[in-house]
Amino acid sequence: MNSSLILSNILNPPVLFFFLGMLAIFLKSDLEIPPPLPKLFSLYLLLAIGFKGGYELEESGINLQIGLTLLAAVIMASLVPVYSFFILKIKLDAYNAAAIAATYGSISAVTFITAQSFLKVLSIKSDGYMVAALALMESPAIVVGIVLVRIFAKSKEKESEKSEFSWSEVLREAFLNGSVFLLVGSVVIGILTGQKGWDKLQPFTQGIFYGTLSFFLLDMGMVAARRIKDLSKTGSFLIAFSIFMPVANAIIGIIIAKIIGIPQGNALLFAVLCASASYIAVPAAMRMTVPEANPSLYVSMALALTFPFNIIIGIPLYMNIIKIMGV
């Protein structure tokens, strides 16, 4: 792999702030970000990328290429949790296998944003409609994960829970949880307001974007460092899964991108979406719908291993694979 790609990614200011956050925890600094702020940063980032994506989608319109990309996004979001589940079932029960599979079938918006930043450093163009792919890939894994639990969990346990289980609550959590709702709503607003809306909000959605991302990744570095101790509970099988499954998913995504002719910058974003794991939306849904699963497994895997791996090594690795494959 080209070492200059890794270096250019690591020397990206938001990524360096992620390292700074980890260092603060390792050195036992009293650095602290007040609890309401990370949530605000997260909401701002979702609004900003959703609005920009909606605006760019309105500018470009929908054509066959965009339609194929969005269809591929939904298919991957639905398939990744299925084959991940059967791999995880080698070592885990149905509940934990389904929860982890759903986590890896969904996406990390911050990893996607970091990949966009990486492309800007390399001056490689990407299109706003990829935000629509981001929005579409958030929820299907939750539904697939629940279906897998309902099919493969022990029959007696299923019977005892039948009266308490509500598909309406599952679907509500999958499609109306805060992050999905804000992201999709921002895309729609970007489409409806077009150029006029973009001119009005650009100073807010673009001017302070990377400063906010740096603050958010500073906090994420601190959170990831605190979660590292939980990795001892996962075992070597799940640690290996946390690293190798994202790479495998990214390679599948790159192959799909080559087949349907996705341009290089968009191919990286698609690969990153396939490779990332949710540490916010899916864990919240799994806690509610699959309480038998152990949150310390799927949260620590996604946040303390897969997330740092992707933003430090994964993104430049996937870009290198894209170049080798001639996408």
C-alpha cells in the first residue's frame, strides 16, 4: 500500500484530533468535553452533510448511474448482516451474532465524512448523491438483524417474547431514530430549497464544518480510548472480525463499484459505507429490540476497533485497492 496515502490521511487535522483525544485518556489528562456538546456536534454533522447532499442531488438530478448506486447501497446494507451473521454464529449465540451483524451491516456517518475530507486532500471529486446512499444504508440492517433473531433464536424463547415484541416499534426505531430522521430530512430540505437554500446556509453548513468535525473526533478519540479495555471481553475471534470483515466488505463494495461504473471518489465513499459499522443508531435499536445481546461486544468492536481502523488505515487502504483495480 502507498505509504503517502496513509500519511496524508493521518496528517488530516480531524484525524489528528482523534489521536489527541486518545492520548488525553492514555495520559490521564483532565481534558473533558461537556456531555451535551458531542450530541450537538453529531446533529450538526448530519444536518450539514444531508443538506449538502440534497442540494447536489437537486443540481445533478437522478440518472441511471445514481439509481444503480443507490440500489447497490440498499442491497449491500441488506446482505452484509446476513453473511456476517452466519460467520459470527460459528462462535456466538443467535442474539449476539444478530446484534453484531446488524452493527456491521449499517454505517458510520463520521467515517463517511472523514473519507470525504480525505478525498478533498487528494483533490478527488465525489458527488453529493452519495449522502443519499448513506441515508439508505442506515436502517435496513436493523430490520435484517431482528428478522435473523426471530428465525434463529430458540423456539421457547421466541414464544415467551412473542407477546412483548412489536414490529411497529422495531420499524419506528429503524426508520425514525433521530440520526436517520435528521439526515433524511436534511437531504429533502436540500432538494426542495436548491441553490437559494444553499446560498443561505453555506456559511453554516460549510464554513464551520471541519472545525466541528475536529471537535467531534477529539471526543470520539476519548470515547474509543475508554472502550479499549472492553476489548478483552470480545476474544480474538471478534477482534479479528472487527478488522477483516470491514476490509472484505470494502473489497466487495469496490468490485460492485467497478461493475456499475461508479467514479473513483464515489467508489471510495461506497467502499467506506460498506466497510463501516454503526456505533450510535444500531446499538440503540439493538438494546431495545435484542436485550439478550451483550452491548459491550458490539459497541466496543465498532467503536474501539473498526472505527479507528477505518479512519486511520482503512480509508487509504481502500483508495489503494481502488487504484490497483482501475476503478
